[in-house]
Amino acid sequence: MKTIFRIATLFVAVLPLRAQTDGLVLAKDVPIPMRDGVTLRANVMRPQGAGPFPVLVYRTPYNKEEALKNHATFRHALERGYAVVVQDVRGRYASDGEFRPYENEGRDGYDTIEWAARQPWSNGAVGTFGLSYPGAVQWLAAMENPPHLKAMVPAMTFSTYQNFFYAGGTFDMSWIDWLWFNIAPDIRQKKNLPGPRTGKEVAAAWKTAGPEMHAKLPLSAMDAFRASAPYYYDWMKHPVDDPWWDWCELRDKYGRTQAAVLNLSGWYDDNYGPEGATTNFRGLVAARGGQPDRTALLIGPWVHGVEETGIAKAGERSFAPNAAINYDETILRWMDHYLRGVANGVEKQAPVRYYVMGDEKWHEAAAWPPQAQSTTYYLGPATAGKKAGALTPTRKPARAFSAFVSDPAHPVKNPYDSSGAHDYRALAERADVLTFDTAPLSHDLEITGNLEADIFLSCDCRDLDLWARVYDVAPDGAAFNLMSPGTDVQRVSYREIKKGRQLLQPGKIYRVRLPNLITSNQFKEGHRIRLQISGSFFPNFSRNLQTGENEIISAPTRKATIRIYHDRDHASRIVLPVVAGKEADSAAR
């Protein structure tokens, strides 16, 4: 789910101010005009002296004053000779205009970058950085091709609205949390609207309001944001296959920027997952003639957040101390090379660096995904809530299918409200979950890249969601997830999204692929690989009503029996990218 920035100070009133102290020239609330006449405001900092300086631009909806207070990156940049522009995005805090998440960030980002390049203290070389929303705004601006944007480090961000506002056709319910905690309080303050405004008030009200908003059907009937976030209801009007969303689609636009791009993400990034970074890296490589020209990929075992990159732990799973990085140094080394021409060896590093969980080491590769052997494990008969089916490297047809009943009124619930790895062993006891396990592995086995679930199913309904979650199961039974929810779900009516929504014929068998289960994990000797299938995972993502109607505009639900097939003609399987270890068949015996 979206990381919730529980802001202690939700509104900071600042007056225009110029100061010159401690070797720093500071201008607060500097007006920056946008092309449509709206004025955005930024704090501008630069070293003393005439310059000119390369410029770093950071744009945020979370209050520029809080950013400057909470992150040391800006101070470190100034120490290295950069000017820094930290801006409130349109409609937030000191900036004018109406806030509509992401919609104006391309044009506003372009105008801000080009404004920074024209200033007398600027040498015209501009870089951008930031994580989450401050990461997304970089990509949206880069797609406008500002000529002075030379380098960027978008961290933990997106590639497509289809895995951003939606995931596999299901609506991302954490937008409700994000709006409630991060956006609505300031808007209520500005517009004198009723409702909680302070961090304490917001957190207290959430205890009741949060579960009520998540449970509300249809989604468009949830009224909490009518005044403070009306764009939420615009989102509700546009399903995942609507071309309206093209303004936040990156995947066909990488040729629009020539900036040097370091893509950074975490295996447990609960906002976007590593799909955004890996897709963007591969898209840039393809747009640049198949070579990793001025682009790189860095993925570690982190949850979402700047501080989290410096912690060797994700949820309940701990890693070796080397899992932590110096986020500021990582950004500034990239900028030093591509904005200042420093010969620091950045361009000589491997284009792809990733942390292998379990192996507790950083690995390098020339491309993503790294070379691997596609290794197939087939599903065998399972009894929901009672007996796990087998995952084996050879087909062993027996009973034609395994079945479970999915009830949207009583969905499979995520028992954890925090990010990262957790022990999900209890889910195997649910009667609406099918579990499939390998035998204990006879050796360590590294899986790195895109896992693919290839499932044959049928349903006595018109639509369903297929969740296919992968776990590392220890000898003591602990079952740790390898990724945050998001890329492991497919709404079956959107199985071929380019064809639009295709409802199911009850009883007909369909083949459904989930190709983007992305991770890097070394399964230790004696551990098992687990695949778990369900029809929901709530409240992370919306529930399929299983009636054929959309939960955005409809409320009634129905139970449905879902069959997962594993006979010779319909061999459901999971395909693993094995990059280390012995042959998979010997591992599974």
C-alpha cells in the first residue's frame, strides 16, 4: 500500500525571505511562473559566490519546508557546489493553483527545470531527484523533454498507470489512505473545510473512517473526499482500459528524454514495486539502441522510503548490514558525474546492481533481467485450507482440478498493515486459499528476475481476480512473502487488456498469465517454494464482485467456485528464473 507520510505539521506559513548565512544564499518562496499563469513557489539555495552552479530540482506535494527539515540530501548537495530548488507542486502549501495528483506535473516540471536553467546563478545543467511522488514527477517532466534536464534519479516510482492506480485491473485501495493522511488535511486547512486537519486528528479519525472507506461499495459512493479531493471521483469514471490515463503512461515514451537516469527501487516497495524501475530501465535501453547508455538500475531489499534504503530490514525479515546504502551519496555521485563531469567511475559500474535476499550479497549484471534458466514447476492437487498441493518439475496428472469458494463479502485479508516481509503461514489454513509447495530443496537455489504464474482456471461466475503469491517457506513453517502485493494479481476480465474488458463464460477454461512477479531471492537448502492462489487480497486492492459488474459503480457481490486446473491438457505452472544452483528437478526431489 502507499506509504503514509504522517506529517506532524500539516501547514507551514512562511514569508518571502532572503538570507545569507553559513556559506549559503537562501531565498524562500521564490515565485516561478508556469505557462498557464499559475505561480508555484520554491525555496532556492546556493553556495555563496557568483557561480554559476549546476542545479538540482526537487518537487514535492508534502511541503518543501518539511522536506528541507527531514532530508540531508539538500545540505550535502550544497556542500558539493550545487544550487538547489525545492518546490511545492501546484496547489500544495505555498504554491497557487488546484492540486490534481500527477496531472500537471509534466508541464509544471518542464517549466520549473527550464526556469532554473535560465537563472544567472545557474550554469544551465539541471538534475532532478526524489522518491515516490517526487520520483514520479521527474518522469512526467522528462516525457516533456526539457532541453536542460541532464540527469535524474527517480526512486521507487512507476512505469504505467496500469500498475499505479490499478494493478492487473484491480483498483489500488491505498490511494484512500494516501489522500486521507497526506493530501486532505492541508486542503481542509486552505479551504476551511470540515474534517480533521492536524496529524493527531487525522490519525484518531482514521480508526473509524479508514475501515468504513475501505469497505464501502460501490467505490464511487465513498463520500469522504467530495470537497477535499474531487479528482478521486474522476478516477472512478475511468477504468483501467480507458485511454484517458495516457497522461501517466511512460512505457511508449522513453525516446523523449536523453537524460542520464539512475532507476532505484526496493524488492518490498509497497507503492510501486520493482516493476516501475525495471520496466523504465529496459525501456530506456531499448530506446537508446539496445545499450545501457547513461542509464542504470539499482534494487535493494527495502520497503518504500528514503530512510528505508539505509536499513537492512524489511518488515520481519533482516538482511546483512551491506544491504543498506547511503542514499544521498548514491544520488550525488550520479549527479557529480553527469552534471559536473567528475571522473568518479559511475559510468564504469555494471548497469544493473541488485541485492539477492538470502544470499545477502550484491550482484551485478549487464542487463535486466540477468541471464537465467527458465525452470518450470507444475501444480498438483490441493485441498483448500487442508492439504497443500505439490509443485514439481514434472507433470503428474491426477485429479483434474483443485477448487475453492471465493466470497467478496468475506475476502482474504492481509493480516499486516505494515510493509515488507511477514510470516503468512496462517493463510494456508483458509478454505478460500489454495497452497502449492515444492519438496524441501536439496541445495541453495537463486531466483532472480520475472517469475511467471501460468494458470488454467474456470469459474461459475462472470469475472474474478486471480492472486498468485510466492513465498519462501523455512523448515519451521514460516512463510515469508518475496514481494509486496501488486504485480501478483490479474483481473481475469482484463487478461488481454488491449482488447478491453472480456467477461467470462461460466464453466469455460481460461489461461491466465501473471508475468511480472519480480524478485531476487536465494532459497536455502531445506526451504520450500510456495505458490498460493486466492480470489482476493484485501484491503490492499479492491474486491472483484464476481457478478460481472464493476465495484466502482456496483455493490452486490456473489460467491463463486473457482477451479484451478492441473491435468495434462491444462497444466497450471509457475516458471522460475533460476540463476544459481543445481538443476531444478534434483532440487525438488
